[in-house]
Amino acid sequence: MSAAAEERIDPATVAALHARYGEELQRFLVGLLRDHQLAKDAFQATFVKLAERGHETREESRKGWLFRVAYNEAMLARRRQAIDGAALRRVAWGRKSVGPSAETQLVRKETIALVRQAIQELPPEQQQVVRMRIYEDKTFAVIAAELGIPLGTALGRMRTALIKLRAKLEQQP
Amino acid sequence: MNVTPREDLDWLAFRYLAAELSPAESLHFESRLEHDQQAREAVGRLVETTCAVRSLDWDVASRVMPVRRSRPWYRRRAAQVVTGLAVGLMVALLVWGPDRARQQREPEGRFAKVPPAVELAVVWSHVRTELNTQRVEEAAGWRWLASAEGETDAADSTDEEDAPDAPDWIVSAVVAMESQEEAQRTPAANIEGI
């Protein structure tokens, strides 16, 4: 066995890090790339890097290191694909790239149940904005125009709703 | 040191994900993601949230979640107060309402008119006769004793003395009946007089 191989991080540690931060990293990459396939590639590349260079990192800073590598891999994937970020985002935010099944895979059933419950607890006007913005993919300008409310009001409702949704999700273990 | 509150950061991440940031803001946030772990985690959180929201079946959800107009607390409280007052007013009307007040103003004699006076009088007369007959029959077996003691014979006493006390409503009914009969008799007498 070579010296380099001996220095590499323990596979069990890689597995443990994958189990611990895998979901979070995947979500981060999907958020950056808005493309499940690209995110998957970047995710894989991140853990390959961890296996190769993980021994150079300190244990307490490994989470940050993983996210930084994931970010770099995502940017690299973007450049490789030569896709304009804004165009990609438009596609990814729409239903073509990220379908309900992919989203369901990305989040746990418990999370979905909590979000459903949180949405049911929202006031109707906030529910409406959440639906129009996230589910129907309308911009805030369009939402404000359709509802006949100021843009700031639409933004405010969405922001308040998000805070409540996040608070609900924080309850899960 | 990053002093941005977590909610602000989440909101920024959401706007970034929703492409609601200007190109300059978007680039700035991406450069921040390069070194800011909190910003990265915020992106991860918001992806989780938006994906969960989008994975819901909103068509079903909209049936499950009817849009309810929630009224502010002061309107709900006002509605409760008005309802309470209305109920209280209804109860007050039932207890002390005009009918009751009118009834209280009525003289007691008029209450006596409520049962048919003539019928009551007939019933009472019949009961009274029966009672007296029964007493006479019972007393017949004990008359020897009464005589021996030198007491007043029950047969010597008048009916009025032996009769049980009539209740007020019976007295009123009888009085009413008598006055009615008298009123009927008077015109006849006048006719005879003619």
C-alpha cells in the first residue's frame, strides 16, 4: 500500500460524513444548480474530493470544507455546461427540471407533512402568495398585480410565511 | 463577522433561489456562498422548504384547506358581545316582557275568569253535595254517642258550618256565575214588568 493511500481518510469516516451531511449538501447543490442531474454530479465529485483530500482537513471544519468543495464543484459544473445561470435558474425553478418526484426524493416525508401542516396554519392571504410564488412560479410583480396589492405587501406575506414554514421545519429532529 | 440575522439570510437565499435578486445582488450572494457557511446552509434550508411546498398536491390541498377569512380579534369579540346582548335581551323580554307586565297589572279577579266560572261552580256544588251526604251517612252510626255526651247533634248543624272551606278561585267563580245569572234575569223581569 502506498504512502498516499495510507494517508487518505478512513472510508468509514467518508460514509459517516455522507450520512450526516449528504441531504443538506444535495439540497444546497440543487439550490445552486437548479438541476438534479448536475447537482448529483457535483455531489459525487464532492465526495470523491473528500476521499482524496479529506485527510488534509481538520475534523471540526469538515462540514464547511464539504460545502466549499460542493460550491466549487457546482460552479465548475456550470462553467462546463456553459449554461447561463439566469437561464438555468428559470428552467430549474420551473417544473421541467425539478419535478414533484425529484422534490419528493430530496425532502423527507416528515418534512412534507410538516410543511403541509404549516401551510394549513397560515392565513389565507399568505397561503395564496406561497402557492402563487412557489407552486405556480409567478413573480412577485405578477402576484402583486393579480391580487391588486402593493409589491411590498406580496413580499411581506411571502417572507412572513417563510419564517413560519421554517420555524415549523425546525421542529423536526 | 456576519451579523445578518438568520431570517434575513433565509429571505436572501429564497430570493436568490427564486431569481428575485438583481444580477448584481445575485453575483454578490454567490461570492458570499464561496466562503460563508451560514449562507450555504440557508440555501440548503430554503431548497428543502421550497421543494416540500412544491411537492404538495395543491389541488387537493386547496379542497382540504378552504380559504377562511379570519377576522381580527376585536371583531370576533364585538360579535360575541352583540350576540350575548341579543340573547340577554330575549331572555329579559321573556321574563319581564309586555305580556308578563300586562298580566301583573291585571287585577286578580280577572284571572278568576280564565276558568269557565259556571262549570267550576257546578262541579263544586256537586262535590259539596256528595261530601255532605257522605258525612250524614257516617254520622248516623255515631249519633247515639253524640246524644249521650249531650253535644250538639251533627244533624242540627247547618250545611254552611259543616261544609269545607271553598278555595278563593271557587268563590270567585261562583260570584261570577251569580252575577251573570242576575244580569240575565234582570232584563226578563223588565220584560215581565212591561
